[in-house]
Amino acid sequence: MSLSPSYQSIFSSFIKSPVSTPAYIYSNQKLIQNISLFSELTKKHLIQVHYAMKANNNAQILRMVKDAGLSVDVNSLGELTQAMKIGFLPSNLIFAGVGKTDSELELAVKLGLKTIKVESVDELLVLSEITNHLGISANIGLRLNPEIDAKTHPYIATGLATSKFGIDKRDIDQIISILSNFPLLRLTTLDAHIGSQITDLNLFVDVFTFLSNQANFINKKGFSITDLDLGGGFAIEYDGSGQSTLPELDTLFSKIALLNNGAFKISIEPGRAVVANTCAILTRVLYTKTNGDKNFAIVDAAMTDNIRPSLYGSVHPIVKIGQGSVSETLVYDVVGPVCESGDFLGEDVSLSQCKRGDFLAILDSGAYTSAMASNYNMRPLLPEYLEKDGCLIEIRRRQNVNEWLENLEIPYEG
């Protein structure tokens, strides 16, 4: 396995540090490299980049995104609040999500967000009532279901007709009728998102073609759609190499720019491609055991810290670090302490023979790991560190169990 230099720096800095496991450690250098590539797309192709902060909501990462001149895409009140706390302007924010609450929609209208994405006829009707009640107009986008197969895992394929996401093509006429009767709803954007971990970038040309055809059709009915949002989902190689589809995006958007010919503003919403290959989870072997023919390395990290292997069957490369000599290689299931059979971080992983106290690194763990972490088994959320110039800088502290339990308690006298 040829590891990215950023991981080598993380390991070296970790071995010299007093940081305890388990912990997420990010490479400052790799984050800058990934964010810069998207910043270059903005400058060269006039692509509007909205980082999908559902992938990772760490405040330091969001600041780096903001400092690069990019914006964010939010999916909840919590993400909206975090984005504004960091300093993103409401007028640059996109609010997505298939199930926004009435209070979330009302706040989005009051704040004057760049775009509120609508995903159903019902949601559009609720939004029309809210704008009429407030007497405030709102910029909206329609998330359409393009029925394009992203050829990815079923759990992260979002553009098929059977997906919960997006507006069915059979509802478009009704949507147009509603918009015609509610002038406070300003239709500015068409959007589609076909999935995540997409390796065939030509599918985004198909998305552009679908959206531009729909926009031209709707604009002929008296609307003025100016923006097309192609979504995100650009893939990375889950092999510790640091490789992704990012270098190919220049060719992709050159092709789309030629097809577009300045007709629409183009937006994208990368998440995984920004952060996934920037982070390793550092964990310590607590015990080893053999049951039948199966070897287990039981570590202090768990599915609560990276649920992707259990949820999606995702495979993260796992390596042993800090070992001078190479010992016998064995095949392990790397498992955590949680009381679930699904609590594994890797299955059938080849590692030099493990013993109590050895350190393992679960690579490419920057996306949909800490953001999806849970307190199951009442485990505290992990700390997060940024590796920069050989030092580990704490950017999110380990959850304090006592403080957390105090916040859970509601005095009751019955």
C-alpha cells in the first residue's frame, strides 16, 4: 500500500505526541490541497462551490472553506446555525433536505438565504403559506429527480425514481401551477443530486443536460431560472493514497462550460471529495483473540466513531503504525467495544501480528464519520486534531461524560 505523504506526517506527529486514542487526526496540508482545487474551479470555470457540510461539520474545516472563498450547503437548523456562527453570509447559503420543518423554512425565509431547495409538492405548498404569512419573498430551487443511475451503493444513490429525494417528473406541471399563483416564491434554480462516490464523471454531463433542458422548458412558461446545481458526489480512492477524481474535474467542467455557453450559472456541492482522504482515526489495540479460525483485534474505536463499514459495507484501509520490525502477517477482523455484532471497522484485514498496545490507523475517515458519530453505549464523542508542521492542534475536544450526563438529566419529582 502506497500511503499519501499526509498520512505519514500524521503518524509521525502522533507517535511524538501525548494524544490519547481514539481520535480523529486531519492533515492541514491535504485539506488545503483539496479545498484549493475547488477554489481553482471557481476562478477558472466560474463554478459556484458550496461545500456539503453534512460530510464534516468541524468548525476549523468550515473556516478553511470560508477563507478559500467558498460557501456551504446546509441540511438542518444545526448546520445553518453553525455556518452562520462561522461567518458565512445567509445570502450565500443553500438550504437542502427532503424533510425541512416549518420552523426551519420560516427561519430560512426570514434570513433571505440564497436558495431554499424544494423536494415535493407538499413542501412547496407549506413554503407558499409561510411566505404569504410573513409577506417576504424567497428564492427557491427545485430538486428534480433525473432518474440517472449513479452506479454506486444503493444507500447513497439519490437520483433514481424510487429514491425519497427530488421531485418526480409527473409533478412538474403541478409545481409550475403553484408557482404561478404565488409570486413571493421566486424560482431561480434547478437542482439534481444523483448520489455519492461517483467514479464516472460523464454522468455529470448527463445531469447538466437534463437540468438545462428542464430549465429551458420551464422558462418558456414565464419563469427566469438562472442557476443549475449539479450536486456533488465526486469519488475518492479508499486506499490511503490520497487520490480522488478531483484532477479530472477540470476536464469535466471545461466540457460543461462549452455546452452551457454562459446560459446558466453552475453550482456544485462537494463533500466527500473535500475531506474524506484528509483524516485518519488513530486507535489502540486493547486485546487480541482467536475464535475458531477467526482472529480479532479489539480496539478502542468503534462503530460509534465510524459507522460506514457497518452501515454501507464500506472498506477503509487499516494499517499498523509505529512498528520498527515486520512480524508475521495475520488476517484480522478489527472490531470495537460496542455491544453489537455490527461493530467492526474492518473485516479480513491483513496486518503484521497485533498485540495489546499497538496503534492502528483507519484511513480516509474524514467524511461521514465524525459527522455521523453517536453516543450509543453512552460512549463519548472523540476529539479531533489538525496535524500542521509536525504538531497536533486540538480542534474539537473529547466529549466530557460527566458534563454530558448532567445535560441529559431533567429533575422530576413524582
